[in-house]
Amino acid sequence: RGADVDRLLATVAHESGLDARTHAALAQGYLRLGRAAEGEAAARAGIAAGADTAAVRTVLALARYAQGAVDDARDEYRRALERDPHYGVAANNLAWLELERGDAESAYRLALTARDAMGERPEVLHTLGLAYLRKGQPDKA
């Protein structure tokens, strides 16, 4: 099965021209297979090829997190937000890391960014609610 997936991913990458979306999709494909190191390599290859976008940086952050490199993941989410300050997935995921670190105020600001970008999706409202709780405002959660 792994060889079939590798062939499929290579075919998609070849036929799509390796733009930023393809690099991000390729990296995500590896992550979904539990192959975080390969997902990281695909994201880094995309960045090296000029696809240094918020989406590719976010997938790189996911890969680093999956490998236990939480500080690296946090840095990559920040880089994603430098490229697109309104990239909701990066904002929401970084908010969670900030909550884990104990920085409720930063998590709150990031969760608001995610909500503004992604709307009232359950995962975003969950993050925002937890940020309110950690800020001592349970009535807003």
C-alpha cells in the first residue's frame, strides 16, 4: 500500500506542476499516512522551490508537532502567520500551543484571528472558549 501511495503522490505532484498547493497537499498526504518525516521533507522541498506560503508553513508545523518538536511547530505557525496574518488554521493551531504553554492572552488573540478568518467553526469556537476560560472569563466561554 505504501508504494501505491508514493506513486499516486508522485503522479499528482508531477501533473500539478508542484505549485504551493501541490506541495502542501503532498506533505499533508504523508502526514495522513503517519509519515511525518516525509511530510516535513515535502513541505521543506516546497519552501525551497519557492512555495513559501502560509499553507506550506502550516503543514510543516503539523509535521514538526507530529515528531514532538513543539517549539519548532510554534515557530512555523508564526512564520505561516507572517506570510498571511489571517490564515485561520495556523492561528487556531498556534492558539492551542499557546494555551498549552499557559499564555491565555496570546491564545485569545490568535483564536479571534482564527474566528475572523474561518467563521464560527466548532474547532475555532472550542479554542476561543478555552481561551476565555483560561483568561478567567467563563461567562464568555
